[in-house]
Amino acid sequence: MAIVQKEKLVRDLTISFFIYSLPVLAIYLYFKLSGGAVSESHLTLPSFLEFAKPAFENIRTWGLTVFMLVLGVIEFAAGLYDDEWTGEERKIDIVCFLAPKLLLPPIIAFFSLNALPYLLPNSANVLSWVPFWGGFFLIAIADDLTQYWYHRLHHQVPFLWRFHRTHHSAPYMGMAMASRQNFIYTVFFSQIYLTATLTYLGLGLPALFVLVIKSIITLGAHSSIPWDKPFYKYKVLHPIAWVLERLISTPATHHAHHADTSGDGVGHFKGNFGNMFFIWDVIFGTGLITRKYPKSFGTKSYKQEEWYAQFLWPIFKSKKEGSSLAEGVLAFPLKARPVENTVQTEEPTPVLEQV
């Protein structure tokens, strides 16, 4: 079994490196076949997108926050949280919503303004010759495929799981929990620094459009409003549904990832890792498409730990007995345990040792 898992991992990584190379190859062929001069700047918006630039800039700065708040109000008004948003749930959701907006910008600014010029001297805007479409697909693939692996590893590596556990502890879906993450998990988001680096290299405009589109898709996938249901209900829309559910994350596929069980044929805790693009799950065989929605969410072993333990573990530990975030609990496997073909009813960690 271990050999099979290793072979699958090698295969998936090999495919990933090939996918990473596709935008670079496409840009190279574009200039090769068109005779384009790479010494000139080609990084301008297509004319049909010029009108959208101010809108995307506003959406990035304040629009996404407003979108989340409005959608959240609609969800609450529709009673889609089933009175689950109480006590520690409310505290951790609010902290996770506000803290990154206050703490992440200085970190990213330091990385962009200080670290990158030191690590990549004289490299600012060296990719400004890349056409908009090339930069868009380069960032979209590099950013989202990297996040797919970041996300997948946090489910499959026992120690990493507890940094991501906070996001899965919510017993509901919606805007209230969309930002719910351990802060350390968020700070080390690998794709954040990858996209910041590509922006520093001259791909700021494509990065703006990718960020906005990705944010809308991922927020929509977390929403408790099943906006994809009409595509499954009406036969005339089935062809669109077939493409949509394989290309991007939808409420049906992402809600399945947040289900508290995968034994009912709907929940798929051990897969559906895609964030903007679901196609990664299709390619790597980690996806499950059922067009159905789980009846319950979260993890079976959730102890409603204190907000500070969920937000800043392992700096702060939980005082709840039996919690995997408590003092003295290790998250290293005592014995090998297969990742694939295992019905996941609780957390994806192997046996935890109490010390």
C-alpha cells in the first residue's frame, strides 16, 4: 500500500510540473509564432476589459468584504445556519474574519517591498512583456494548483492537519465560516507569496483579475445558498452543469468536502481539495461529484475548543479534555495507515498519542 501511495504521489507531482509549464510554453509559442518582440511591454488590458479594471480594483479593496457581509446577511435571514452560530462558533468566526485583514497586509507588504528586492535584485517588472492573457493563466494555474497541494497535504499529513482543522470544525457552511482558519495556516499560504512574487515581477494586472475571480468562486463554494442547484434541476442546463462542476468548485462539491462523514456516498472529506478550480481533483482522482448536499458538516471529534486555541494553535492550547489541540497531544502516526480508500468519519489524523 505504501508503494502504491508513493507511486501515486510521484505521478501526481509529475503531472503537476507539466501543468505548471503549460502557460510558460503557451507564452513562448505565442511569441515564437507571432514574431513578437519580448523587449517591448505587452502587459496591457484587452480593450474589452478596460472598463472592468476600476470595478475589479474596487472589488479587491472593499467589494469582497461587502459581498461577504451582504451574502452572510441573506444566509442568516433565510435561516440557513440552523441556529448553529452560537458561543465559541461566533467568536472564532469573527476573529478569523477580522484578524487576517489587519495582520496579513503588513506581512505581505514586507515580503513584497523588502524580501523580494533582496531575494530577486533588479528583477522588478522583468515579466512586464508578458501579454495579459499569458499572465492571467500563468497566475491562475500557479496560484490555484499550489493551493490545491497546500490544501491536500494539510489533509493527508497528520501534523499539518491540526493547522487546517479549524476550517473544518464549523458545523455549518456559509460566509460566517468562509474565513475560519488557523492564523498560522493562513500566514504560510504558499500561493500568497507565489502571487506576490509574480506581481513583483510585473504581472500585477493579471494578478488583480485572478484574485477577484478566485475569491468570488471560493466564497460562492462556501456559501450555504446552493446557487448551483438549478443547473442540476433543469435538464436544459445539464450540459453547463457537467462542465461547471468539473471546472470550478461549487457548493455541491465543496460542501461534500466539509461533510462530517464520507460514509454516506455524498460527503467526501478525503478529496474535493480544489479551491477555484475543481479540475485538479478530476485530474488527480481526488474528486467526487454527486450533485447532492451533505446533511451535516464539521468533524465528529470537534470539542468546541476555545477560539484562541483554534486560531493560534500550537501557540495556545485547548483546555478541553479529549481535544487534539490540547496540551500533550502529538499528531504523529504510531503506525502506518493508508490515506486512499478509507472511509473518513472523523479527523484525518492517524492514532494520536497522549503524553
